[in-house]
Amino acid sequence: MKKALVAALVAVLISVASYANHSWSDYHWARTTASFDLTFVNSTTNDWDQYVSNALSDWSDSTVLNMVEDAGGSTSRQVRRRCKGPAGAVRVCNLAYGNTGWLGIAGISIDTNGHITTGYTKLNDTYFSQTYYNNSLWKQSVACQEVGHNVGLDHQDEDFNNGSLFSCMDYQDPPHGFPNAHDYVQLATIYGHTDSYDSYDGGDSGGGGGGCNAPPGKGCNKGDAPGNNGATGWGISLGRRGQSETFMRIDPDGTRHIVHVTWAIGH
């Protein structure tokens, strides 16, 4: 979709006052310009490259941000297991993280001013290697959705029984792999102001947590369980809605680490 067409759709849809809101709380990257470039370090293996690249390209049709792919990210097992987001950027990784129950996760770190300073996305090949999820629809949809969370979007709808909204931010089976016009409108709303500094120029790097990242009782070591408030845990649950759940951990300096979890169906 061309940027001019997206801009026209945004202009029309913004005028509709009843249009729904699906921002993820008030989380957003601080920036001092009307639009900004955000680097995504692609640390996925070859079988995921096309899906990550497609997602970044599609989200870059937004009028307020451009997702710049750094295709030179390390794909070592150690880097992908940790998936530590660089300061001022996002890292995207895949690995067989195990039977954790989660299909994909998106993590962000929030500074004391309330702005995102780093992020990461993990795609769990333990489930994507299974017949049900091992197809282009599910891979493209989850890659698109987790990256959307990294810039402050939540889901448009979380009920699989509702009609499709034709957006990767909508829970559907089969899923949809791309943003829709409503997603671009929401991004324009989220980033409809400027800030006093650019949080994508540096900041804390919270990283992706421990190598397990499963709920308690699902095979993690004690120190890795998200219910544990240690440095490798997700922290406390802020609530679950269907296949979606959010966790938060707070560092002593006030930095918040937020994790958006997409649970696999049946978990």
C-alpha cells in the first residue's frame, strides 16, 4: 500500500469520532519530530526473514513512523535465547523456546518519563514447527502483531468468534497477516504529539528476560518464572483476556518492563 493512499485513508478515518481505540495503555516512543525512524534488529533465522521484513515494511506505511530493518543482527542461539533489545531499538528473534504455552511475546521497557526506550519480540518455534501453526498465515500474523505491540498498539478484537477485521491486531482463525487502515489511524493518534526528547536515541535496555519465560509450573527454573520478581522474570500479571496476557516488572530505578504474551490456543 502506497503512503499517499494510507495518508488519505487516515485523513478520512480520523474524522469519524466513533472510531474505536486500541492503543496499548499510553505506551509510545518519545520523539521530537512529526515522524521518526525506529530500528528493528532482525536476529531471526532465514525461515523467518521474509515475515519480519514484510511486517516492518507494512507498518512503515504509517505516516508517523518508519521501521528500519537492521538485517545484520546476530542469529547465534545465545543471542536469540536472550533476545536483548538494544537501547533505542527493538530486536526480533525466533527459537524453539520450549513448551512454554506462548506462541509469541513482545516486550518493552518504559523509562520514568513513561516512554519506550527499547523492545524485543520472540517467536516460539516449538509451536510454529507444529502443523497447526507451521504456515505463512500464522507466521505473518504473529510477526506483524508482536511488532505492532512494540510501538504501542493493542488488539482491535480478542474474540475468535467475531467476524474478521482483516488486521493482524485482530484475533482470528485463520488469522490476517497485515495491518488495516484502523491500525494506521491508531498510530497517528498515539504519535499525534511531539516530546522533549527522543527515546529511540538511547535508554535502558531491559532485554528479553530469562531463556524460559513460561508461567509457573510450566517447566521453568524457579528464577525464570514470570511470577518471580527477579531480573529474569516477567513480574506480575496485569490480567489475561482470552489468549492475551500482560506482565510487568519494575526495576529499583523505576524502569518498567512490560511483556505482552500471545498464548497458543489451548493454553
